Amino acid sequence: MRDELRWIMDEAKKKGVSYGDIRLLEDEIETIDTENGNVQGIGKTFSKGFGIRVIVNGAWGFSSSSKVDKSEMEKVLDEAISIAKASSKMKKEDVFLSEIEICEDEFTPDVKIDPFAVGLDKKLNILYEADKIMSKYNQVKIRRGSLFFNKQKKYFVSTEGSFIVQDRIVSGGGVEAYAISDSGEVQKRSYPTSFGGDYSVSGWEFIENLKLVENSDRVAKQSVEILSAKPCPQGNMDIVISSNQMALQTHESIGHPTELDRVFGMEASFAGTSFLTPEKLNDFKLGSKIVNITADATIPHALGGFGYDDEGVKAQRLYLVKDGNFVGYQTSRETAHKVGLKPTGSMRADGWNRIPIIRMTSINLEPGDMTFEDLISGVKDGIYVETNKSWSIDDKRLNFQFGCEIGWEIKDGKLGDMIKNPTYTGITYEFWRSCDGIGNKDLWHVWGLPNCGKGEPQQVMQVSHGAAPARFRNVRVGVTR
Amino acid sequence: MRGKDEILNVLKKGLDFSKGDETELLYLGRESSLTRYANSYIHQNVKENNSLIRVRVIKDKKIGFVETNNLTIEGLKKAVEDAEEILNFTKEDEAFVKLPEKEEAKEIKTFFEENLKVTPEDMAIKVKNVIQKASQKSLDAAGALSLDLEEYAVVNSSGIEAYQPYSSITLTTVMMGDDSSGYADRFSMKFNDLNENELADEAIEKTLRGTNPKDFEPGKYEVILSPYAVEDILFFFSYLGFGAKNFHQDISFMSGKLNEKVFSEDVTIWDDGLDPEGAPVVFDFEGVPKKKVTIIENGVAKAVVYDSYYANKFGKENTGHALPQPNPVGPFPFNIFMKEGESSINDMIKNVKRGVFITRFHYTNPLDYKRVIITGMTRDGTFLIEDGKISYPIKNLRFTQNMVELMNNVVEISKERKLQKGEAHVSVVPYIRARDFNFTGKTEF
């Protein structure tokens, strides 16, 4: 196959493209879902195909196919060229790409136990055991467990001479309990976090370390306890936010608005644009001085990590926010060239049939120096919230509102009664400027989010966020009916 | 496009490989072209061609699933064998009865050959027309034009052999001025029926009218919601409440409330996959013909939609609303209709003393699944209505609204309805006027 990939890029050059690349992917996915002690579904998915991207007459064209042979590659190349020519009739200016280092390399992540070599019985037993423990609670009417495994081999070859082969193995899983009261109220609790749990570029060892069985009793018990908890207080008060919720807070309010394609309006018709316009770069106080946020694709095992992005740019670590100041964007070769920045290795596609767009890697709130007790003890009257239930943010990423699964009052520096349906809302930069405490390295965890949506057609990307619990002052909470 | 005979032959070969008690093969094939534009030029122009088969094998009430895009004989054989391998590990599903049997389906045209002739140039010209209209008003245009040519087929061991080609075209645009934006979209099953000029005019009118938006304090206001926003709400009702799975698990707002009044008596909602006024699909992903289901009639909860699994489990009629299996969502209504009212949209505006006109929502998300409490933002055209007239544009607002209460607060429905493609279904929806819409926050633009 390597020869065919080099051959088609040679053909692209002969046909006059000013740039071209091909990505060939082999993808295998295994999903296991249980519900109330039964298998809801065990699914295996196999997918193979390639996509060719070209620049002709200064415009992009892309086509793809699941039929992998030389004649189909030639047909797809011709389609991509014809599409680029059509695009060029509506161009404002020619596309230019920033220079990158051309390389031939192979990247293999550190995976100890291939999850595809682990028997289904062993995988199911974990979910059955967790389910059995959760079933002790009569009010828990719906019990769910899920495991996810993904194995991928990806070839990237460009007309510039790059030839990169990357392997990737992802493992993930979680459990959740839905308690229903006699009056029909429904409350949910998840572990280790919501929406399918936690994910990592790791093998079966990651699932064993999740300790789903060991945490299932607490999850089920809490889902029942929430039913009789106090409602979330309403008003402006101090809030301490858990590590897994800070992951989503960082994702929505820092990750997306620092994507340079959004800033340039490329997502305007769908997900929106960004308040972080270019004149604010290096001249805008985005958070308090303790807020440091990085984009780091080099963190071992992080779901947003890799060796090279889908333009052949090597994985890297950079600051987006340094000492509270907005200092960086996530860029592509094309967008970086427009503003004189370097490509940050952020271009990824969610499959062979999709064009790469700027995607978050691992966007991390860097750890601070506080213990959890420090964070709580500094609050006279406030709340502590855990685990996302709902998220929404406006189309410039300013006004956000999050709902969490569970919360507790904080009174005079101590955790108090449990509260239900906690929500909080704010304006992004006002919120981050009010941050006066971030948990230390011991509380910091890289959360894998497998379902970040962006682009048209929508592409679902695996990203991650390192985060520790953090404290914010004078935040509006309790916005619900 | 592979065509009926080739696809059904491939699927039937898959049946021959199976050693299960029952077997089903679902084919999903798609050629998709998408032209995306922003800042008034085309920045993404792509084509994809993919076909996959989902295999479901059942033996002794155990069920195994495999999906593959390797459609060679070897690939198909391996997929069936892998599905059978899963049976060695899974438990019996006592609620599973059997795969559906063949039923006669109505013949409806869902594919138009003229779409096969559409070239990348044709796509670019349609987009160019939108961009030119925007430029004439000194506005920037962004959006996407997509052309999907699809084929669905289902073969199972109970005699189902169903095939349906499907074509659809969607054009969206957001026009942007210095401090305002306007949105419009159109959906059609024929490329040449899509009127890009009319779409551009609608978005331009909203953008120009939205210039210099004023700050506006959140609170409870009467609202008029355009079909874009109404479709968003109906999606959440469909996803959270109208399907049999959530209904029987007691997590739907309709659970335990059949034949009770749940919405205003002015509200009637049904699903009808066979009505050509919508975007018809003849059968579901199990090959079962679509049946019309009246979900809400004059405000009273009447029924939810079923697939074969939940119909058998609860002794109900299979209404033909299966998603590809396995699926955590359960049966889902794809073709929602909301009954029209008697007022024109202009009359509805005249009937508002002080309220808010909402063009569309952004980033809506449920805070409470059962009570259907949704939060989100307004976007691309939010206006204050005073004394029966749109008085001025206002900055976007956040809402946190119990949508069941909203449907109880409906006071007027337009006679105009729009064919509206949403996140997961295509609906036919009117404008609605409702009291006490709960705005809970605001933003800076």
C-alpha cells in the first residue's frame, strides 16, 4: 500500500496540483452497552477508506472513497481536482500554507494490553458486576454501563514528501444510574464522568484502573439521595467546580473560541464565531493571573494526543492563556499563514471521508497550588458542583450556562447539605477573571471527551482536557425552573 | 449509486452465511457532496462515497451486531461470523420476540434522477448566487450547500426485502453585517427546486433589520417563534418524549399521561413518513412500512412511536420507527408535523402588545430530560415587538424554559408552515405565539 500512496501523490503532482495529501485509514471499533443487567448492544465496526485533498488554482478540493485500489485513487484524485477547480471560481484569494518540516516517521502510543485481545466475557463481567451492585437500590430504575475500544492505523502522505504512519488505540468506559421518585422525578449520577465516562489513548489497563465496580455503589446511592436533596440556591455566590466539570468549562469557553478557523468565520453558519478576535491576541485579560491554559498534544495517553496532526504537523505544547493573558490560537497551516503564526498541529478529521479542520488537542487548565480543603475553606457561602449534566454557550462563546448532576452547599468553609439540579451561568472572561483558586497536581486529571462536534458535515472528535477543581467568586447560580 | 438488484443480492448472500435463528442485514449507502462557504467565498468543497452493512444475528434470544464497510464476499462473511461470535458472550434478551415480517409498503417517490446530474460547478453557482446577493448589500455570507444521494435496504430471514433510494438537498446561510446577522435555510428533494434567491432575500432582510441591536433585560415575555425555533423544540420532544423506550422507562413527559391533556388544546402533532408534504421515507431501518401516528391531538397525549422490539415487549402495534440497531435512543419519529392554525404570521405579530420575535435558537440543551427544560440562546435575528409591530432589534438572550409549559402557553399558531430540516428529523412546522417565555440571561451582541 505504501507504494500506491506515493504513486498517487506523484500523479497529483503530474496533474498540476500545487499541494496534495492522502490519508488512508483502517478503523476498528468495539462498543459494549448494558442496561439493567442485559446487553443493550455489543457492536463491532470496521471501516477502511481514503481521502485526497488538493489545492488547484489556489482553492481546496477533497474527495474520498471506501474502495481502496489504484484505479479508485485515480478517480478520487480527479474528483478532488474538479471540485477544487469549481471552488476556485468563488475564491477571494489563493490558499497559502505555512511551511512545515517534512518528515518520514512512524508513531506508536504506549499501550500495555491490546483491548481487542481481551475476551468479551471479561469486559462484560465488569459491567454486569457494576450493574448488580447498583441494582441494590430500588429507586434506581435504569442502570447503564458502557465500554468503548478503538484501534486505528493511519497513513498520511503529501506531495511535499511527508510519509507518516500512526497507530492509535483508545479505551473508555463508564456507568450511570437513574433514580426515579414516586412522583416521577428523575435524577442521574455518572462515574467517572457523564456521557459515557472517561477515555484515554491506552489499552485494557485503563479500564482496570477506572474501577467501575468499586464506584458503582456510590453512584447509585447518590442518584437516590439527590431525589430528596435541597434545590440549588439562587443568586450570586462563590462556586467550587469539580475537575470533570472544569474539563467541559475549559472546552466550551477556552477551547472553541481559540480555534482560529472559528475566529475567521469559517464556522459562522453552524457553531458560530469567537469573541477572541485577532486584535485581542496578547492584549486581552482573559482570566485572573493564576489562570494558565495550554494546548498540548504531547501528553502521554491523553485522548487529544497524537504524533502528528492530519496535515503532517508534529504534535506540540503551547500556551493559549498565560498568567491570565490571551496569548495563543489553535491554527492550521492555512490560517496560521494568514496571521503570521506557526501551525500548531491542530488539524484533524474524524474519518477518511472527512476533510481535516482545526480541532482541540488536549486543552488544559494547568494545575494550581491548592488542596481541595483549601478551595472549600475559602468560601463563606457558596456551592460545590460535580459532573456535567447540561451545557450551552452563545455563538461567540461569551454567555454560557452549565448544569451539573450534583452539588453541595458550602457554609463557613465546610461542605454542607447536598443540592439538586445545580446550574451556573456567566460571561466567559468575567468568569475566568473571578478565578482565585485552582487545585494542585494531585487533583489534576486529563479527561477524555470522545464526542466534540464541529463542522459540516458534523465531525465528532476525540479531545481531552487536563483540569483540577477550581474556585470562582460571585457567580450566578441556580438558574432553573 | 449501486441500485436495488445489486444491493439486495449482496444482502441475501449475507443471509446465506448466517447460522443464526434469525438474521437481518441493513445497507446504508451515501454519496454526499458539500460546498461550504464563509466570508463570501467557498472554503470547503468535499465529496464522500461510503457504503456500509449492519448485520444482526439472533440465536436463542441472544443478539450480536457487526457493522462493516467491506462489502466484498469475504468482508460480508467475516461480518456475519463476527456477529455470531458475539453470541457466545452475550445474555439472552427475554424481551426479544422476533424480527419483523414483510408488510406491503406504499410506493412513494423519494429519489429524483435529476440530482445525479448535479456537478461541482452547479453547486458553486448556487452558492455564488447567494454570495452575490449578500455582496450587493455589503454583507458577508456563510453557509453550506449539501447534496445527499442515499440508498437504504433491509433484508431479513422473515422475508423482508426492502430498498429505497433517497435524495435531499439542504442550503443554509448566515448573512453578517457589522453588528447583525440573519439566517435562512431550505430543504428539498430536488436540486433545481431549491430557491437560493428567496433564501438569500430572507436572510438579508433579517440582517438589515437587525442593525444596531439594543440591550434588553431578561424576564418573562410573550414570544413568536419562527419555524426554525419550533423545529428545535420538536426535536427535543421527539428525542426525550415521543419514543416508546423513554415512555415505558418512565422518563418521558408523556409517561403515564396517555389520554391526558399535556399541551394547549390548539396543539396537534403527528408523525407521518408517507406524507409527501414532508420528506417521506417508506420504511424504517428494520424494513417496516411507516405508519402515521398521532402523538398529541388537541393537546391530549395520544400515542408514542414503536419499533419491533418495543412493540413486541409491550404488546403494541409496530409503527415503523426503528433506528439502526443497536441503538440506545429506541424508536424515533423522523417525520413530525405540527397542525397549522388560522392566523397569518403578520396577524400574529399584530396581536402582540409587547413581546419578542425569535428567528432561531443556538446550542440548545436539556437541563431536565423528563420535564423537557431546555436552555439555549437566541441567534441571527431577535426583535422586540411593541403594539403589534416589530419595533427594534435586541441583543441575543439566554432562555431556560420548560417546553411542556411552553406548549401549554401557546395562544396562536400560524397557517403558514415550513418544511424544516432539523438536527435529526425533517418536520413541517408553523410559527407559534406563546405567553411567559422565560429569558434568564443576555449576551453582548
